[in-house]
Amino acid sequence: MKYMPLPAGMREPCAAPGRLVEMTYPTQTYDDAHTPLTKRALVYLPHGYDATPGRRYPVLYLMHGGGGDENEVFGGLEGKTALKNVLDNAIACGHAAPFIVVAPTYTVKGMEAARQSIEVAVKLTHRFPTELVNDVIPAVDAAFRTVPDRRARAFSGFSMGAETTWSVASDALTHVWCVAPLSGDYWAVALKGGADFPEETVDALLNRIARQPVNPVDCRILAFTGDKDIACSAMQTMVQSLTRRNVFPLNDAPADGCLTWCLKPDGWHTYDDCWEYLWLAIPHLWG
Ligand code: FER
């Protein structure tokens, strides 16, 4: 897909704002100890959610990057990052129909090392699809007026959140129809595995997808980054290898079963670039 810049004004406050709320849900550590946990997520409810009680909305799950937590992408309940304005404006100008966004975290109390250590973080990102399917999705569908269907669920994330997104593709495509990794490759076989072991990484991805009762044609992958991004070469190498397998053919126009690649000229490894990728992805997230 050709990169297009975010239209002017989209990061500014919108006259028809949605609102941010928090939710908590019961889960567990999904390690050998299975320690029960209560975790928190931030939830964006679009403008009109309260005034239209009969309406149900598709859901985008959006994972933060390394070192972050559930507050990171929105900048807390105050919405200090540009993301909330970008979503408000996308919906207000008709770029996309209203949808809910859930910002969870792969981090876990007691494993604060994940904030500093990428090795620990990867353990948690690889456990997250189980938490998503068992705990997060059921809690979100119970608490909010969602469309409780896989075609109305997308999962995206930036950097380590993109790593989480590839992991969700591996293990949870039966629950999520579209995955949109933004500026990150898949570390299934090694850190930076997309760069150093692209064939083994793609084998791991496709073998895990094949274990799920889902047809690759009935899902969508949107992989976006920038040409100056530290994740670019790893992601590009991995996506090229994935394309050669012909399971998800590369297609510039997002279509069922297809992999769409978008590269921003002069795009760096920042959330500001990430919001632009999200903007481009938003009209294609649901089936
Ligand atoms: C990548 C390059 C960098 C990537 C992640 C990072 C998952 C950054 C990680 C961090 O330091 O938080 O390809 O893919």
C-alpha cells in the first residue's frame, strides 16, 4: 500500500470526542505457577456510544511497545498522546465507522523485569494470546457493546506490541480476523528473528497458524513501518519470506487472505509514525 501522510489537523482535538475509561479483568500469569492476577486495560469508546444504546461496535486491540504498560498508547485516561484525537477525527470525518479500542498490557505484576529486559518481555508477549482469548476478549465483550465476532476484531501493536501481534496471528486467528503489526518483527525463534532467521521465523508462524481451525484466506495481515525504522530491515526480510510461501499473497490493496505491506519514506521508530500507520490501517481492520 502506498504511504499517505496523516491529513492536516487530525492530531488536534475533535468537536465530537469519544471517551477513555478503564476496565479490570481477572486473569493469571500463564506460567507454571498460574498465579491469579487482576489486570487493567484502557478502553476508548467512540463518540455516540452513550447516545446510541442499541449499537454494537467492532474492536481494535492495541498493544504498547517495550517498556510500556496499558497507559502508554493513550497517555493514560487523560489521553495525553495524539492517539485519541486521531481516532476521534477518523470517526468524525467518516474515515471509518465508529469502533472501540482496547489498550491492554502484556506486562504482569511481579515481572517488572519485562520493562527493562527484552528477553523477559518476549516471554510475556508469547503468553499474551492465551490471556487475550481466555480473559481479555470475554471481559471486553461482557462489559461493552461489542460485535462479538472474529470478523469484528483486529489486533495491532507497535514495536514489542507488533511482536505480540505476530504472536496473536500464530495463536489466536480463530478469535481475531485482522492482525496489523506496526514496526516490529516476530521473535518466535530468536530476538530479531525476522532479520537473522527469516525462514525459521516464518516456519514457526505458519506452523502455528496451521494448527488453528482457520483458513488463511479468511483473515488479513497489515504490516506497516518506516524506512528509517530500527525494525524495518527485520520486518521487511520477514515479510518477503512470508510472501514467498504464498499462504498470504502480497497485495497492495488489503483483501481477504492477503498480506499488505506499507513503508513510510522517512518513517522512524516512534509513536507519531505509528499513528499514521494506524490511520492507514483503520479502514481495513474488519471483515
Ligand atoms: C524490532 C526492532 C526493535 C522489533 C522491536 C524493536 C519486535 C524494539 C524493541 C524494544 O527495545 O522495545 O524489529 O520487533
